[in-house]
Amino acid sequence: MGLSDKVEVPPPIRFVLNWGRKYSLWVFNFGLACCAIEFIATSMAEHDFIRMGVIPFAHGPRQADLMVVSGTLTDKMAPAVKRLYEQMPEPKYVISFGSCANCGGPYWDSYSVAKGVDQIIPVDVYVPGCPPRPEALLQGIIKLQTKIQNESLKQRYTAEPLTVEAG
Amino acid sequence: MTPEEISQRLTAELGDDVTSTESSYGVATVTVSAARYADAARFAKTTRGLDFTFFDFLTAVDEGEQGYGIVTHLYSPIHKHHLQLRTVVPNDAPTVPTMTGVFRGANWHERETWEMFGVVFDGHPNLVKLLLPDEFEGHPLRKEFLLMSREVKPWPGAKEPGE
């Protein structure tokens, strides 16, 4: 990335860079269950998250900036999610959409369901609900964009822990 | 055919290997000995008048002390009648002959029943895990299988499931 990962860029430049990044989120839908239907609904004309700069759909994880894990993550699926997350280029973000992806949801005691996607990959925004309405995903996207707008590029590219300032 | 007639045909063929018959909601339930289980299915499939050519599903039921009940649901598209073919295998040696020689579609059903209940299908061509991860240990649909989440945290509802 060059200079921006070595020094803190001045706030006006940081603002412009982050502004550009937050409105160009190629999204990769990891649809695992019924929540994926709500995600699709959010992408269609009624809710239309492309108006917020979330672009459906990245052709694969290597072209994506944002992964939305929507649905029940089983232990058998978990290695695939981790692998596809690792294929995404930095900077990358994850939204955990729905109760199952957040914590296992109604399947918390199952023999086959992971207790949330954050057990295997870092999650930026959690959207609660079973399933959440499309509006909830829009809210989650706005939260994520607030986070992107306020983040430090230096920290982002040196893989230090992210800090979120109040937006 | 009525459920009673279906039961009679199977009893006439298999004799003492039919341990009980009943009918509920228009479905004949015939319990046979484990050794003749696949034979009973073959008879039901190939006998004119029965013609149970459609294999719907095969699964098991953990009946505790009594062992594992194996249940196969067959249907005849010609006569539009149903048959539930059951057998019971003991807990310590749950083995039943495979039905894959009669219905090829039974293959995956038997693999799933094997991994979920630990019931061995004797003669199955490829008895390996179907749904569970390869490293999974145990048979999760057995009642004796412990759910670790439940061991750590009790069921939060007012009643236990099944209560």
C-alpha cells in the first residue's frame, strides 16, 4: 500500500480514502441458510443496498471486500468459510448476519453447528435476528461504513487491532 | 390393497419372521426379523399385487433398552398403497442386511443411518460417512450421545425437550 501503512496519513486524506472505500464494497454472500434469502431481498429493488455502495455480487472471494455470512455455520462447513475468507484481499470486512452466524442461534446445542462464525474468522458487525429483516442488514452496513470511515489506514494495513471511534 | 391384506401377503411369505403387524392411518406396519429384512423388501418390491417399487426413506429409531428400530417406508405408485417395514436390532450388535441390492437409492439412507445411529448394514458397498465430518466421533442421534453444549449449560426453556 506504500506510505499509508507506515505513517498516519493526514486526516483530510484519510477522510477521502476511507470515503472512497466505504462506498465501494464488493460483497460476497456466504449464504448458508434462510438468512441468505433476506440478504438477497436486501440486494433487490425494494431495499437495494447498491444505493449505499454495496455492490452485488463479487465474482469470487478474490474480488470481494465484504463477506456477509448469512446462515447456519456447521462444523463441516467451517473450514470452507475460513479458506474463502483467507482468499479475500485486504482490507476485508465480515458481517455476521442472523442469530446462527452470531452464536449458533436456535441450534446452539446441536452436535453439528458451530457456535458462531466469529469462532473461526474475525467479525466486524453482528446483525441480530432470526432472520433479521432487510432493514437490519442495511443498518449493519451503515454501521460498518461508519467503522470504515473512522478507521486508521496504518492500523488497517499493519494488522493491528482495529479501533472504532464513535461515529 | 388394504393394510390388512398387505400384512397378510407378507406374513404368508415370511412366516414366523414376521413378528408383528399393525395398521394406522392407512399404512401397514410390518415388523420382521432382522435377518430377513432385505428379503422382505425384495418380496414387497417384486411381488405382483404389492409392487412396492418406490423407496421413500430408511431411518432408525433409538428405542432405548429394546434396541434400534429400523424403519423403511415403501410406496406403490401403481396401487397407491404404503408399507412401513420395521425391524428391531439389539443395542450390543446392531446389524441388519443391506437393502442396496433391492433399492439402489437405499445406499445414502443406510450410510446416514449408520453414521447417526451406528447401525451396521451388512453387505453395504460403501459404508462411510455421508454428512458428518470425517473426524467426527460417536453417533449423534443415539440417546446416549452427550451434547457438550447441554452439559455445560442446561436447557434454558421451562421444559426439557420431549417432556
